[in-house]
Amino acid sequence: MTGANLRRLLVGEPLPTARAVHERLAKVLALPIFASDAISSSAYAVEEILMVTVLAGAVGMRYSAGVAAAIGLLFLLVTISYRQTVHAYPSGGGAYIVAHENLGVVPGLLAAAALLADYVLTVAVSVASGVAAITSAVPALLPYHVTLCLLAIAVITLATLRGARESGKLFAPPVYVYIATVLLMVIVGLVRLLVHGAPPAVHPIPLPVQGLGLFLLLRAFAGGCSALTGIEAIANGVPAFRAPQARNAALTLVWMAVICVTIFAGTSVLAQGFHIIPRHEQTVFSTMGHAVFGNGFLYLLLQASTAAILILAANTSFAGFPRLASILGQDGFAPRQLANLGDRLVFANGIVLLGLASAALIVAFGGTTHRLIPLYAVGVFISFTLSQAGMVIYWRRQRSRGWHVKAAVNALGAVATCTVLAVVGSVKFVQGAWIVLVFIPLLMLAFSSIARHYRELGRILRLSPRDRHLPDAIRHAVLVVLPALHRGVIPALSYAKTISPNPEAVYVETDPAETPRFREAWEKLSPDLPLTVLKSPSGSFADPLLRYTRTLRSERRVDLVTVIIPEFVASRWWHGPLWDRSGLLLKLALLFEPGVVVANLRYRPQA
């Protein structure tokens, strides 16, 4: 199977550009793609609150629901703010576009860097949490935690490369099963609490190791704010929705908020009512499922759907990261190839880049959720704050009907998210958030360097009045590299004669004993074509040719050297390793050599 055939099997056949409008998403598919991150956050945000409040013992556990309520109100406020952003900027881009247009280039790049960092962390945290749910149910898989994480990232990457609609159809069922199962758990659990009251604690609440104070509550609040990650994804991806795009995106955003707040609030009440204690060997959701459903089918369904949505929550980043990277590429702040639409009508380069970056993060942190969580949510609150502040400026400029109210909503959102950013950044700084706070400025520096490079290159390449006339004919040397004499080199020699009246054959001497026989065979094949023998005492094939091309350009004043390399093409996949790959090494050696053109003339042996 060839590489092209394997790619078609994994990714699918190319889609014509005319089908782009048909690849846009209906709300029922857009919800699991763009909202799975926010919805899945309920599976570990409650646990992050409890892991802190339990340090204060029973007193601290009683305050966990209050912390969750504050986070729920913040969730609603940010949702309302982003709903206004969706209508104001239906072209997408989210925080980057809003901050760039209203606050300036530097705030825009800060928002972009924060979002890109958060997208990578979202994939790592989501996948690590999903695999943790699997290993909670099947402890025998715990030693293979990192391997399972990398396998999950690879599967999501390939699925996303197949296209938005196809990946949406694949990912939608597990997301909706999770929503239904968790809502059922909340309903059944609340009914049991109302009818039978709170059951006795299965695991005793540990004795307090520190007193309940403001700092402890702020730590719990900072951990639980991971529930807000993913809210901005819909605002970033408005162009992916079916028309009317802004209206459909806004409705999906509202659906997401209702689902997320209901699940988050319900599971927070259940955790307190059933006296759920976070434990290393089992997640809070797994313990809660045991308490409500027992060990039967519904518990297994809860665990399976939780693992699925946590892993598939990474798809939100795979929808947002490539789109944001493409906008940065169009603006000249990121490599241009990130702006290219692949043959499946997705930004394939950005998808692959995200997959590699998140896999590296999983390996670096051992795929441990609690080691990754402290890095999480800092970037997203930076983008929240900049987006809402930019929207305040936007409404002041527009002064449309009711702009005072809209600006006030965004201003309140900006103040709230900025406050949370200060809390999250200070509380999590020592735990690892400093890494993100250092990485974001470095990423902004990279953006600025890329933009400066493109500007300088554009200045150099810009046509001037002296470029109005094409130059005269250049001095051109054509070299045919001869690894040996056989039928495969004849097409290369014929091609050389068509592009130059005086081509030159070149043979690299690695074994002096073979040279006389080679010369004799050459005289019989083509006595009219000059042969140059380049000695290579070290046995290197590429170095003598590299030096010779430089000699031609410097001493003989040749403007351009074309190097023709006859290259063998295997007819079977296992034939390739049996042949010498010196032609490939030569191409790599000449790749960045100025004034040198490399032409490969491939031949396939025929019986």
C-alpha cells in the first residue's frame, strides 16, 4: 500500500472547495464539537474544588457548594458576554480579533498566545482526565496511562483531519449519551436525597490539616474555574455554523450554558449530599456514580461516557486551534502554511501541530491530570478579560441602540474575569502556572519575529522600477549525477541535453579501483558528453558534489547550477530499504544551497 493510499484510507478522499458550504455544522453537531470541552469540565471541576476544601475537614466540605455556586454565576456572566461577541463578530476569531481591532496589536497577540496555550493544555488535560476515568474503572490499565493518552490524541487527530461534519457525526453520540447519563444521575441522586435524606458517609471525612480561610477558598475557586474553559470556542468558530451563522452560534452557546450549569450545580449538590471525598484511586464522578447507581449497567455507562467525553473534549481545541492559527497565518504572525485549507476542507497543518504539541505535553507531565490542572485556565482567563474589555471599546465606537447596556455587561464580565485571573494566577503560580505565564510572552515574541521576517522579506522581494525588464540569459551549468551506469540513467542524460547544449556528467569516486572500469563503460555509452570524476577520500557522496557546485559558481562565474539526480522508485514497499539512499542524502545537502536547482528523474525498473 502506497503512502497516498494509506492517507486516503485514514483521512478520506479529497473534497472539492465548492463543498465547503455543505461542510458547515448544524447546531446538533456543533454542540458536541464546540461545547464538549465546557460540558466535560464538570467531570473534574467539582473534584478540583473538593480536593482543596477537604483540607479543612468537614467545615471545608460544607463550603464546596458555595464555591461551586459562585463559579456557576461567573459561567453565566461570561456566556452572556460572549453571546454579544458572537453577534458583533460573526466572522469568528474570538478574543484575538476583538482585542486586535479594539485594543491594539499587542493585546491581540496576548489574547492569541493565551488561547493557543490554553488549547494545547485543554487537549492534554481532557485526554488525561478521560484516561483516568478508564483506569479508575479498570485499575490494571494504570501502568499504560501515558500510552493510552497518546493513542487517544492520535485517534482524535486523524478523526478531525477527516473533516468537520464527519468528525461531528463520530463524536456526537458519546457526548449526548454523557449528557443524558449525568442528568439522570443528578435527578436520581436528588430524588434519593429528598426522599431518604443524606446517607452515611462511605469514607470518613479526614481531619482538617489547615483551617478554613480566605486563601483556602480562593484555591478551591481557582481549581473549580477550570469549568469555564471552552466557553470561547463557539465565538472563535462562528464561520463553521450553518446560516444564519451568528444566530445558530448564539443559540448553541445558550444550550451549552444551560447544560453546563445544570450539570455543575447538580453534581456539586450530590457531592455534598452523598459526602463524596476525593481519593487518589478513584475519581469523584466514579464515587458519585457508585453512590447513585450502584455497580450496575448505569454506573458502567456513566464511566464509559465520562471517559469518552473527557477524551472527545479535546475536539473543541481541534476545532478552535487550527482556525485561530489560520487567522494568525493570514495576518502574518504565524507560518503562512497554517492558513492553508487542506483537501478535506480543514486546516490540516494546525490540526497536526496541535496533536504533536499536546502529545509532547502529555509525555512531559506523565499524563497526570493534577500536574496539568495548575497550568490550566490561566490562559483562558487572559483571553476572557481582553475579549470583554475589547467589546466595551467596540460598543462605545458603534453607539448602536442599547449600547450602554451591552457595554455594561461586557465591562462587568471584564472586571469579573480579570479578578478571577488575578486569583487563579496568584494561587496557581507556585503550582506550575508560572510556566504558562512565561510561555505566553515567549509565544508573543515568536509572533512578532515571524511578522518582522515577513515584512522584511516582502520589502526585499517587492518589485522596483529597475525590475521592469527581465534580465538577459544567465550562465547555466547542468550536472547529471551518475551513481552507476545502467538503463535508469539514460532518461536523465536525455533530459540534460534538452535543457542545456553542454551538460556534464559527474561521477563521485569512492573506490578508486572502480573508476577505470566506469570510464571505459562511459566511453562506450556517451563519448561526446564530458565526464567529471570527483574524488572522495572520506567516502562521502554529497560533500564532493557540494564543493563542486560552489566551485562552478565562484570560479567559473556560473549563475545557476542544475543538478539532475536519477532516482530509483521501488515497485514494492519492501524494495526501498534494499537500495542505496545516497540520492536522498544529496538532495538534503543541496536543499539550502543558493543558486542550485535539484531535479529528480525517477525511474522504475521494468522487466
